[in-house]
Amino acid sequence: MIHLILNAYWEPLDFELPPESDGRAGPWRRWIDTSLDSPQDIMPWDTAPAVAGATYRAGARSVAVLSASAGAADERHYRVDPQ
């Protein structure tokens, strides 16, 4: 799952994140945040830090991309059976 945040405002803003409690996603992880200095602005998928809380603060005029792993129910739904 991917959550895209676009902040075109000239000040940082807090954005509410979709809930994780439905059992379909693991914790949100910060993959990309253009308001951060390199090399923290783009992280490898496997080392992206978890986001604490139900909101994410996006810097002024920035883009943030958060990712979450699909749960077991979603993986069964999208799995392709080779038979």
C-alpha cells in the first residue's frame, strides 16, 4: 500500500494517515520525504523508518510517500495461481 502526501503550502502541515487497525496494513513507513536532507530524503524499502502516530508532518512545498505492507488477507486476494 502507498500513501502519497503533497504539501503545496508554504508552511509544514500535519496530514491524517489512513488507519492501520483494519488488519490490512502493517505500520506506515516513510519511504520518500523531499523536505529532508540527503540521504534521509529517499530510503530503501527495507530500512524505511516506521511513522509513529496517526498523522505525518509534511514540510513546506514537499512530497512524502509512505508505504505499508499488505496483510495476509490482501496477499491471498492478489496472489496469482499458476494452474
